[in-house]
Amino acid sequence: QVQLVESGGGLVQAGGSLRLSCAASGGTVSRLVMGWFRQAPGKGREFVAGSYYADSVKGRFTFSRDNAKNTVYLQMNSLKVEDTAVYYCAAGPGTIWVYWGQGTQVTVSS
């Protein structure tokens, strides 16, 4: 089975940057649809980046793959307080999201 492990979260000031990583095992990133979601306290899970970007992060976040490392990344620049959330890596066959990471906390301070 596919396992996804996120890393790179932490505390950052508004305007700063973070780079999240999602390492996959049991599957090949290049043969899976990959994406990033986030969930802020009291809110539902929101798609952030992958095949496209949420309007709220366009121009600030960048999704990328490193097939050699079987890893995907989320580069987050110009962070805002409203970006504070638990960020999840997800994967699936292209129809539904099947596999999920444990999440990594991103906290943006004002």
C-alpha cells in the first residue's frame, strides 16, 4: 500500500516562506495523481495545489515533483496568516483521492 509522509511544516512569520515535502513509498509518484490539501481549525479540508491551484494561493504556492526521489513538494511563498492550517499530501488514481499523509502543521504569525 502507498504511504505518504509530509515534512517541512513549522512556524513562520507573515511574508515568509516554507517548503513542504511529501515522500511516497509503496507507489511511484510519477504514476499517481498527487496533490496538497489543507485544513484550518474549524474549517473543512481544502484543495490547495496539484494539477491546478486554489485561487487563494495562486502566484504564491508552487507544486513540483522530483521523480528520482519519489517526492512531491509545495513551495509556499509570501505566506499569510490565513494560510495557517494542517497541510496534507494526497494521492490517487486520478478519479478519487485514496492515500493521505499524516499532515504537517503550518503556522503563520502576524
